[in-house]
Amino acid sequence: MRRMKITIHGGMIDVTEIPVYPPIEWKPILDELKAEHIPGLYQQGKRMGVSIVSGRLRVYIYLTDKMPSEHDT
């Protein structure tokens, strides 16, 4: 079972403690969130940032005006 922590704060969705394996297919999640590439925050062409902390992945997705609100989900 995957155990990860999702926090929304400071205009971003922060997903931590993600196991490296098996990999997660992020494209459908980013599509549903209507995530966009944000120059200067993400690698060219990417819609989220990724880092590795203590052998687990950390993903951050900045919130934009195009993303659905809580009421739309």
C-alpha cells in the first residue's frame, strides 16, 4: 500500500513521502488539475517539480486560476 502525504499550502499542492517504486502515472492527475507549465518554477515543458528526500519522491504543483476549485471536484 502506498502512503503519501498531500498538503495544500502557500498556493501549491505538496505531495511527500511517495515511494519511488512502483512509479505513478502523473499525466492524468495533472490533466484533471489543469496544471500548467510555470516558467522559472518548473523544468522546461514540465507541469510539476520533483525532488528526492530521504529516498522518497516529493512532488509540488503550483495552483493556478485555471485549476478547479474545491467545489468543482
